[in-house]
Amino acid sequence: MMAKLGRFFDGLMLVMAWLGALCIVFVLVVVSSGAISRFVFGQSITWTTELTEYALLYMTFLLAPWVLKQDRHVRVDIVLNMIGKRSPRVVAVLEIVGNVLGLMIFGLIGYYGILVTTDNFARGVTNPTILEFPKGPLLLVIPVSCICLTIQFGRRIAHWITALKTGLVEEHYLAEESAEELVDEIA
């Protein structure tokens, strides 16, 4: 059952990542068409900035859970790398602490995001801009992404706890050291 849920969640994150990638392409097309219109016709397209802003919001929140799953997010790991070779178990504990903080933060943002989004849907709030786009659909991506991030942080916590219990943390750093030695030998 958990394996099926894990595969479903991985699939959901992949779909979200592809949608985020489409947002990038959309931004490219919209910004380019706006620039071409301004250059060729001397007239800008008024809604390009607004749509680009919405696409950037969606791109960020759609891609964030997938990036976390791939462990490709930006982080300062110089301390972890220094500690890791001496005490991999300490690094695992620090990873658990960091992931618990992430789980709590994105859980709260997701919870309040649901409250704000449902309120905006219920009241029919629109953005006071050229397109007067409804705010509910715009905000929807935030709680959905934060819930996915919360789940992914939970999965990471489970991974690190399992690695601590089974001794896989030490094996990870031993494999990393042997890979570094191999690179040194080749160079």
C-alpha cells in the first residue's frame, strides 16, 4: 500500500514538474512575443507582464517538490561535508532536524494557504489588474505545492531515520570517499 502511494506521489510530482517546465516555455514565448511586438509594431502587449508573473508563481511552486525529491535545492552544505567524513551519523541527525523544520514550515504555509485560497474562492476575489484574474486559482498552487513539500520532507525524514537504524549512513560516506579516491587516481 505504501509503495503504491509512493509511486502515485512520485508520479504527481513528475506531472507537476512537467507543468512547471511548460510554464518556463510559456514565459519564454510570452516575453519574446511582447519584445517582438514592441520592436516590430512599436506597440507592447499589455497583458504580457501579468501573465508572466502568474507563470513564474506557478513555475516556482510546481517545480519545488520535484526539486526537493531530487535533492537539487540550493543549500549551504560546507559544514555537512566537513562533518560527514568524520561523523556521518551527526550529518544524518542534522539532516533529520533540517527536514523536520522544513516539514513544519511548509505544513503551516500549506494549512494557511488552504484557508486563504478557499476564502478567495468563496468571496470571488479578483486581482485589480488589466485581466482581473480571480485570485483563487492563482493561489491554489501554493497550498498544493506546500502539502507536497510537507509530504516529501516526511519521506526524507523516514529515509534518514532508516539510514541511521540500518547503518547505511556510514556506507554512503565510505562510497563517497572511495569515489573521490578513484577521481584522484585518474587525475
